[in-house]
Amino acid sequence: MKLKQLESMLGELQQFSNPKAELEQYPTGPHIASRMLYTAENSLGDVSNKIVADFGCGCGTLGAAASLMGAEQVIGIDIDSESLEIASLNAEDLELDINFIQCDIRNLVWRGPIVDTVVMNPPFGTRRNGADMDFLSAALKIASRAVYSLHKTSTREHVKKAALRGFGASSAEVLCELRFDVPKLYKFHKKREMDIAVDLWRFAPKTNQGNDN
């Protein structure tokens, strides 16, 4: 699938109808989502015919992108039932077979199939300090091949140190810098919209967990 086609299809998805500030719910726009998954597949082969999990999936944009890029199976995980309902409807609209699980990532005990790749747009940690690192820690425990994640560019050194020293990643690489468009969703937002510089990271877990793909 071509990048423009992927972005166009993701642009038709429903997004949060009642976003929750405490969960830092911001829609992952089609521009960023399409580039994340297109890069993951066409540069590194981490999506097609792989089992992909979307952590903190929200309305399911990244999971849908993974499915459209040929993932063998996609699993979306989120703590919020309302978001999962929207994600399920989005998957139905695109005729995608995606499994959704309601769970707090911090309490995740994985008993499902071996996950090759985790994709995620975690909370930035501005409402609950350390929320972004909770997601990264969990993802590196589950993924057998790679983790793709978005983090504020301003936290680059902290993210790299935490991944390599704290969470046992074998590598941590910034693939590109992107602009994350944050619309005015909450009362505490002063501006109509904000542009935040974010890094697209690829992390590799230290062990291959028995998966040779």
C-alpha cells in the first residue's frame, strides 16, 4: 500500500468523542500514524506477516495502520472502554480483523501469542509523571522483535537512557523527528492548537524470546 493511500484511509477514522485529560488522550493523526507504520514495514520489515500489538490504542489508528500494512494479527490494548468501542467501530468500517483488550498497561500480564512488534503513541507523561516510561517498559517486555514509539524530542536523552539502562533494550534509535499536532481539546489548553516536536523511536529488546522471524 502506498503512503498517501494509507494516510487517506486513516483520515476517515473516528476519533475521541469525549477525550479524558487524565489519560492524556490525543488522537494520533493520519500523517504521523501512516509514516510510523509505513517506515516500520518498508524500511525494516517489522509489520507484514507479523503479530503487532498497539499499546494504549485509543481509537485504534496505529492498529488499523498495521493491519492495512499486512500484519498477520493485530491486538489493541487500552484502559478506556469508550475508546475501545470507537476503535472496534473503526476496524469494522475498514473491514479489519483486530482484537481489542481492556487493560491497564501497568498491570499487563501477557498470556497471548508471541508479539513481534509493539506500536504505540504513549502518554507524554505531562499529567502523570512517568506514564510514558510505564508504556515503554511494558512494551519491551512483550515485543520479541521491535517497539515503535513516539516521545517528545525534548526527552530524547532521558528516553534513550531509560530504554538501554533501565529496560534492557539492545538498541534505541530515533528514526525521524515529526510534528505532533495537538488540537485544543481541554479547558487547560490556551492555544487553538499546538505543534509538538516528537521523535519516532525504534527499540529492540535484548532477547529474541524464541522468535526467529
